Amino acid sequence: MGMQLGVIFPQLEIGSEVEEIRTYGVEVERLGYRHIAAYDHVLGADRDVHDGFSGPYDLDSTFQEPFVLFGYLAAVTTVELVTSVVILPQRQTALVAKQAAQVDRLTQGRFRLGVGVGWNPVEYEALGEDFTRRGEREEEQIELLRLLWTQRSVTYVGRFDRVTGAGLAPLPVQQPIPIWLGGSSEPAYRRMGRLADGWFPQVPPDERLTRARETIAEAAMDAGRDPDAIGMEGRVSWGSAGLDKVIDHIGRWREAGATHLSINTMGAGFADLGEHLEALAQVAGAVD
């Protein structure tokens, strides 16, 4: 089927009004895009309180709650919906399993759960979770999520979670829901190779991507998995160079073997929803 083209929901710049959310979803589907990805922050840090805070987002950055957002988008579109990514270790595992199962049913199986460990200790503290153990917790959570999505009754005892004779109803359409991982560290790449159905590179298609893929493939083979079965979703951002650079980067990702690609229009200086959609229309027209 070739590389699947989708979009990043530009929630930092649009999306506070219901009608804008609906218009965006309907229009990107009309343009032929096949998925909408959105990423997650529950809380932002107050830079006036946290001296030296250098994160890219703070308490004034607008983030929609992805599961609630997708519940709405599932009613107005038929595209695949993708969390890219939910910060899994700062959330309760069973609750994520329930929310993801609900979205999967509402989309009739058109859902990918992208997860990552995040970078913001302020957010972890507020949600009552341990920032320092987020990597090992994510690994355990992935195992438990898949059990909860595929078994009527689960009993599980881990280092972080305990479930005794309990299960979800209804179960998701996909059993299990595909789990894709984000991250850019050596431990994250090895985790992707061992556990992920797919991954979201944080690097462009160059020698850094090649090194990351080698690490992922090695970890996959060590775990008895086929590296070629692990999907890869690149990202291309609209910038000052406009359409020509976007098309060039789409070609580079295709040559690199990406199975999916998302177009990001945030940070391009667009003033309103219409400008975001116009850029996406130009890209869609150029790749037809």
C-alpha cells in the first residue's frame, strides 16, 4: 500500500473551539490524509516558579486531552487516530487500557496507541508518579496493556501494577491495539526493538536514523522478533521553504522505508485554521 500519509493535529495553534476541531478533522479526511496524530501533556510547568525550566512547553501551551479528543473525532471522521505520544508512565495503566479500548471501538479498529516516557518531572510529580523509573515502568505497562486488551480476566503482579481477577468490558476491536513507541535514547531504541509494533523517529532520515534502526533491529532479533515487521512513522514540518522542502523530505522518508508519515504545520507562522488547511491541501495535491 506504500507509505501512509497523515497529519499532526496542530493543537498548540488551533483547536480550542469545537467547530475548529470538527472542520480540521473533516477537511484533512477530504484531502485524502489517512490518519490524525495528536500528542499529550496533562500539565504545563510555570516558568516563574521553576527556575531554570527549559522545556519546549509550559502552562500556557494548549494541549487537548487525546483520548477525549479522539472520542469526538471518531464521530466526525473515519481516519485512523494516533497518539503520538501519550506519556504512559505518568498515567494509570488500567485506565489507559480502558480509554484506548473505548477509542478503538469508536473508530472500529482504526487506532494506534503511541506511548513514550516524557521529559517533564514537574508533570510526573503532579500526577503522583516517579520520574526516575519511567523507562522500566513503561516496559511493564506495555505487557499489562496487552493482557488487558486480550483477556477477559487478568491476574498480574508486577513491580508497579497489580491486577487481581479483573478485566475490561468491552474489549477493543483490535486484540491487541498496536503500540508504537517514541523516544531518542539508546534504551528507548532497544525497548522499541523488544516490544514495539512501530516507532516514531525523533531524527531526520540521515545517518542518525540509520544508527537508530540498527539498534532497534539488533534488539528485535535478540528478542526473536522480525525487525521488518516494526513500522516507522516519520514527520515532516512545513517551514519557510514551503512546499518544495516538504515534498523533498517526503521522498527521503519514503526512500528510508517509512511505513507512515505525518505532516506537521505547527510553528510555520500560520495565523488561523485556514492557513494550516491550505498548506495541507498543497501537500496533498503534490503527492497525488
